[in-house]
Amino acid sequence: MKELISMSNEELWELFPIILTEHQKDWERLYKLEEQQLRAIVGKNIVRIRHIGSTAVKDLIAKPTIDILLEIDGKTNIEELIVKIQSTGYIYTHQPESPAPHMML
């Protein structure tokens, strides 16, 4: 079985299809849990962190994925940051058309 980290976007989309759903009240709580975890890992390097995307808008039909915008200090060591965040289960997706500091995890 192929590991998630080595799968292409197409393979991941097949494994995890996007299904739209009614707004869930629990999404805000789930975001807060992720925010706490990211603050603990990234710490002082965070400039701003926000819940964005369709799950952040009350009463909007949405894909059930919590999108988080994490803005970091320009002096942050990107390689170390990626390793730290991946250690919590996030998967770094290389975006050659939008290289670091823009990253998708």
C-alpha cells in the first residue's frame, strides 16, 4: 500500500473525495483544536492564524475540510517548520508553481 505522503493529488482525491455538506457547528471547535496544536508547534513564528474557506462561513454548504491560513514570520526556517508540522500528521504538498514561503499542508 502506498503511503499518503507519496500519493499524487489525483490519488488523494480518489481516496478522499470532496463531498459537500450542510454547515456543522462542530467545525469552529475543530478549528480551535488545530489552532492550539499549530500554536504549540510553530509558536513565536506565527504572525496570524485564521479559519478560512467554506467551513468558516456559518450556514454555507461546504466541503468538510477545515482550511487554515497560517502566516509566519519571514525569518522562520521553512525546512524546520515543515518537519515540525509533518510530525503532527500534516502532509506537505510541494507546490512548484507557488514555492515557499507559500506552502500547502
